[in-house]
Amino acid sequence: MKRKLPLIILTLLALAALYLLFWPVPIDPAAWEPPAAPALAGQYGPNSRLAASERVETGHAPEGVAVGPDGRIYAGLEDGRVVRFSAAGPGPAEPFADTGGRPLGIQFDSEGNLVVADAYRGLLSISPAGAVTTLSREAAGVRFGCANDLDIASDGTIYFTDASHKFPVRVYKQDIVEHRPNGRLLAYDPATRQTRVVLDGIHFANGVALGPGEESLAVVETGKYRVLRVWLKGPRRGEREIFVDNLPGFPDNITFNGRGTFWLALVTPRNALLDRLLPRPFLRKAILRLPAFLQPAPQRHGFVVGLDSSGRVTENLQDPAGERAAMVSSALEHDGFLYMGSLGGDAVARFRLGGR
């Protein structure tokens, strides 16, 4: 038996090597050389300001938050439910509706309906009574793979993202690891009930926010650690540019407070191993064959930045321990507070602005 043991070990090692090298994986990775990650210093210097946040227990992963016509805060959960609670202070959340999918970005329209970017069911509208209606499921003949976030213009146009037409939300990490431009920015016209493509070729299209005067739109490109700006009006209409580049974390949702500040959630800091793998497609395939606990994983570091209309960092809010605000997926300003959703937590965090 002792003489056979080395052969058994060699056989197992050979099988493991063959598995890591050749077992089929559902990605076709593209090489990309990411810019060196900025240090958590200077404008991104570590602090614990978000550790002063209050928490409202909601249920798992309240990704997006919205303020309703009734003044309450609404949040969409991983199990398909939308819950709400009083903005007056932490208290129990109560159920409002159930999409039967995965509500991500949410916002109320001028008629009091909650518009939802649902990762599985597409663009939805929920009436004040909780009835769910499907608005759109495809554009230009391509079905949505992961409707992600939205913002609504004054004329009723709903701008929203499809993060990836290839990978559903349950395996969203595969889109990040593949690093191909599978995402799109879309616009739904409630008058014609048609959806058009505003911009395609985005590496994991994520948060959406209309800027000052609705002249431009900020759209998050998570896969490239940046935010783009698409001009909707004026002499630059139809043009796109980089709004803020080389962020120190994975940007998620973005909102505009109407007074000059965009709030951008960084759901987790950059991963050094992933950055080293991005130029090496073959190794990324091997990494995807490993058990999940051996793959690059997010940190619970809470992180939100404020940006002015030129993309300059004006606020830096963090909770490095992730005890009060962890894996922040969205940040919405309302009546002097910042309400923050979470990709991996069970609560919406409520932070009073203005304090240091």
C-alpha cells in the first residue's frame, strides 16, 4: 500500500491540474490592464464616519432605496420583496410588494408608482396598492439579462441599465471576471412604451443618475472602476466622456441630490488579486474553476464618496470595519440624512450628514 501511495497522489495532482486547466467555464475572458489602484490616502483617506450610522433591519440585501410620496423609505430585497419604513428614525420595516424577482434600482415616478429595475423580470412598475406591471423586457431584440438601476427624467423617460445581457445576477461575478462589454444604457418612453438603446458596450453597466438640468446622465461602469457621463442636451448631445476614473473600489449605484452632489457607493475596495489577473484571461478561467472560498471575494468595508458636477471628490465616508454600513450598494440623500442600501447586509444604514 505504501508503494502505491505516491502514484495515487500523483494521479490526484494530475487530475486537479487537468481540471484547473481544461474544465469548461461559462466565460470568454478578455485581457485588460487596469490602472494602478489609488491608495486609500488623501481624498480617499481611511476614516470611520459611517460607523456613526443607525441601522434599520429590513431583510437581506436591500440593494436600492427610494423615498416615497408618503415620506417613507422603500428598499428592495434579495427575496423579491419591497419593504418600507418611516424616515423619522429607525423602526421596523413593513412589506409593500413582491416582484417575484430581484428588485435592484427603485424610484417613484410622478404618478406615485414605484418603478423597479428587476434583475430577473426587467423594468417594472408597482402601483400604490402594490400591483406589479411589466414595462419592458428587451431592447433592440436583446432581452435584458440583469436590469440594474434607473433614474426618471421630468418628461417621464426612464433611463436604466442592463448590467449584462449574458450573465444573470446570481452569477454577476462571472461578468466581472470575463470583462467584456456586455452592458447597456437604455431609455423607456412611457408614451410609446418603447425602449431604445442609448449606449452599449459597457463593462457591467450599473448606477444611473441624471445631473444638473438633466443635461447629462452619469452611468457607472463597474468593470472599469469608473463613471461615464452621457450628454443628453445642448451642443454636446450624444457625446460620452469619463466623469470620474480609476476609483479605489467597485462603484455601484449613484444618485444626485439636486444641489450639486452625486453620491456614489463603492460596494467594496479593489481586489489586488483580481487586478493582477485581469491582463491574464487564461488564469481567470482557472480561478473560476476553484471553490468559491478560494476566489477573490468582497470586503465588508463601507465606502461612499460625494462628487461635484465635474467629478471631483468632495466627500469621503467610510466604515472600514463594516459594522454599521457594510458593502454599501446605494446612497440616497433625504432631509439631511444619507440612506444606504447594502449588497451583503440585512439593514439600511441611516447617516446624518454634516457631522465629522
